[in-house]
Amino acid sequence: MKILLVHSHYQLKGGEDAVLEQELELLKQNHVVEVLRFQNQDGWKGAFQFLFSIWNIDSASIIKKKIREFNPDVVHVHNWHFAIGPLVFREVKKLGVPVFHTIHNYRLLCPSGILLYKGKLFTESLHQSFPWKAIRYKVYRSSILLTFWLSFVVWFHKKIGTWKKIDSYVCLTSFAINLFEQSNFGVRKERFIIKPNFTDKCKELMLNERENYFLFIGRLSEEKGIKNLLEAFKELPFELKIAGNGPAKQLVLDTAEEHANICYLGKLTNEQVSKELQKTQALIFPSVWYEGMPMTILEAFSASTPVLSSNLGAMTSLISDGSNGFLFDPDCTKDLKAIVAKFNRLSVLEKKQMGINAFQTYQLNYRPELQLPYFDFIYNQAIKRN
């Protein structure tokens, strides 16, 4: 099968870019795959990209030319925002090629993309015909103008039927499908399919002795729950190591300076992340938004590392409370503290068993070898329909 992947890279590399590269390497094992990449710009170039994303003829022309040259059986779009624009889906369908779109976030439901406002869940946009409240709150880049334009782009393409041109929406969890079903997005549930993320970080069960600390890895930002995490460990006697970068970095540095049990590791390489996951007692994932499907949790499972996570959104599909980790209330620092203390009270054997359960979760659901049948099934079904 010939597969064309299409993706617009953000200015800062993120999880969507990592997923694209993983899927590219996997699909190349059994198929002929090419990638068409676009890049979101900053400054005036980025402003023009954002403005013309509503009907980006240039990007559409590049994609049509590539389809005519490569003649793919399917086109799979990961991120269209904002250097590509939704016009790509209309143009691909005009050429008679099945087109897929992976839902990495919730931008099609709300301009925030993460259904969060000032650290609290914000779901009003799901049930509004046009997200006026989100615009008033400036949920996209703290700008009324930018939030309005992104809202209008999605709304306009909804009105002209662009989102119904997509053969299948690839969702990472059943939770994401339920959100779309509950919203007024207007696309039949049958168009949504589940294909989880995966990781190939570790291949064997890790039963080595763990060091006595907890670990956070991720973007240092409000939606990741970093403030709640810091507040909890200010009052806990356990060591916490934090790795990552982001707008809350200074807060982390200041807190680490005042509290000896909190240590900032900086931004780690992939190899360093793997080593830390193999040494820590547990990964703490305190995110306060629904998430897509956190790669950090999958990597922890592959390293036989239990996860203490927010009882929210996609995480509820990944964590089996008391088996491969524990769940806590994302809005309650007291509950987070209680769960950390609860895990610490487990015996060495109980902690090891939880690590074994985490690895089994990885083996049963998130190994690379399990992914190719997903792709083969969804792609072949779309080809038959077309």
C-alpha cells in the first residue's frame, strides 16, 4: 500500500511530531510511505499562514501535486493547523483518495484545543453552535482576535461540509470519541475509530531496584498541573524530581530553591528520560486537562514504572486504579498528597507487582507490533468504501 502522511509542525516540537515519526517508521516496515511536511512560522509569516488557513490554496496545490506524483492509496493528515488549513481535506477527496485525520487535541470542538481556561476545565464550546464564550475568554493565545478567527475557520468548514469529507477520524481513546459524540460537531459516530499511541522505549520487564524519589516529566505549564504538584510536595517528606521546560520553569526553580526535597533536572534527552523512568519509584502525571494520549505514561509503562495520575479524561482509560498505578482528584492537592503517601506505604513486593502490571499493560496494548493491524484494517476499509 502507498501512504502519504501530511503534517504541519509546530514551532516547538511536541508530542504530535513524535507520534508522526513513530508511525512513519512503523508503516515503512510493510508499506511505501512518504511524508509531506509543512512548518508553522512566527512573526508576519506566521500571521499570514494563520489568516489564510481558512482557504490555503498554496498548501492545497502542493498536496495535490504530491498526490498526482506519488499516487497514494490513502492520505493521512495529522496536524492541519495552521500552515496547511482544512482545504486539504476537500482537495484530497476531489482526487478520489481516502483521507484520514488523527485527533491529537480538541481544536475541532473548541479553539482552546485543550478544553481548559485558567486552570479549569472549559467545555461550553462543545454545545454552542459558535463558541462566543471561548472568544470572550480569549482561550487561544489570550487574544480575542486570534480566538475568533480560529473559531470562524472551524465553523466555516463545518458549514460547508468539509469535516464530513474525512473518511475516518483516528482517535486515541474511547473518551475522545465520546466527547465528539456529546458535542454538536455533526459528524456520525461511525466515522470515528480508536487507534492508540504506542512506544518502543523498552522491550523487557525492569525488575531493578528503584531509587527513592518520584518523577514528573513534561511541559512545565498550567494545564499539566505543575502548580498543584509543587504545592503537594511542599508539604510532603518525599523527594520529587522534575524534568521539562515551559512557562512555569521559574516557578519550579524558585520552589526547588526553597524546598530541598524538590529537584529540577532541566530538559532531558530521550535516553535520559528512559533512565529516569527506570530508576524512579513512580511517575506522577497531575494534568488538569483531558489530554489526547500521553506518551509519557506509555513510556513509564514500558519501563515497568507505576503511574500516579489525575482521574480525568484519557488517563482513566490508561490507569487501572490500584493495579498499574493510582488515580487522584486533579483539583485537590490534598488528594494528590494522600495518593503519594499511599503509594509510599506499599511494601517493596507490592510496588514491584504494580510495576509488573504496568509492563503488562504496555505489552497487551501499546507495543509497536500491535499497531500495524490497526492501520491495515482502517486503511483497507476506507479503500473498499471508496
